[in-house]
Amino acid sequence: AQRVTQPEKLLSVFKGAPVELKCNYSYSGSPELFWYVQYSRQRLQLLLRHISRESIKGFTADLNKGETSFHLKKPFAQEEDSAMYYCALSYSGTYKYIFGTGTRLKVLA
Amino acid sequence: EPEVTQTPSHQVTQMGQEVILRCVPISNHLYFYWYRQILGQKVEFLVSFYNNEISEKSEIFDDQFSVERPDGSNFTLKIRSTKLEDSAMYFCASSGGHSGNTIYFGEGSWLTVV
């Protein structure tokens, strides 16, 4: 069955430090991967999708099919990056997303 | 920028009562969804809706749940007889049109069943 794993519930880093939020997936075909961010009391917002290969707010993510990973990275964390981050998977034949359990990122001053 | 809007933002209801959660998807979108997030747990897919019918549903979406698009703009989730375990944040979402299959979420409706 398709699954998304985010092993860290909470990640605390200091401002200016590099950040890596881990995401692994299980799906035998060609998935589409997304990162969503949820700031306090706000909606889930699309941060990145692997197809677009763009950098948003300094975040990047590369799909590694060999390791079935889609880790989210940022070289220098900022306080305003503090939020919940969800990795999500979509796949052929469906329009739904399967979400990971989320990682709360806390960037400390 | 167009957004998915949901009402109410918070509803408290007694166990056994019926609840209707309302959503206005983004206007040119074709696919509509409901997701649920129980406090402290992950976001779970409930149902997708396309061309005026359910296209996919999860095992959570049992007979007590139903969805409807009563007019050209609203998309509703009805829970017929609420249970304590239905307490959760319910997210409406939509996709399609120019956004492709990227899903855009509403702010959620927090349902508390007492």
C-alpha cells in the first residue's frame, strides 16, 4: 500500500542553521510528491511539488527514487519558517493525496 | 488569489446530531475533496468528488457520511449521526482547471462532538 513516512515529529534548529525535514514514501510506480506547510492557525499551503523543481522561500526538495525519499531542505533557517510541514504523495489513477504525519519545525532565535 | 472557503470555522454538536459542513471550492476547479485531521494525527483522505459523483472514498467514509454539490458553487459534507470520534478538523479542498492536480485546501472546520 502507498505510504508516506515522516520520521520526526519535532525538529528544533537555531536560526541560520541548515534544515532537513525527512520524507520517505512507498510506492512502486512513479509518484508525484508534494510538501505542504501549515503555519499556526492557517490552512495547508502548497510549498513545493517535485515536478516543478523550484525553490520556494529558500526550500528545495529532490525526489530520490532509489532511496524513495523527498527530503525538504533549506540552508539557513529563519524564525518565520516555524510551522508544521507535511509531505504528500499522489500517484497514477487517483487524484487524492496520501499525507505523512507531519513534522513540526521550530526555529529558535 | 482565489481560495477555498469553509463554514463554519468551528462547530460544537451533541452526539447523535446531524452536521453539515460547507465549502466553496475555487471556481474553475473540477475535483473536490474532504480530508479529516483528528487532533495530533495525520491528515486523512475521506472522499473525492468529480462530475457530480463520488470518484473515490476511503474506508473512513462510511454510511454516516455523504457529500453533495447542491448548486454550482457549494460542496457539502454531511455527517448523519455524529459520534465522539468524529471530532476533528475537516478540510475541504479542490483541484483541476489551471492548477492541474495540485490540491488547494480551505482553512478547515473544527468539529467538536460532545
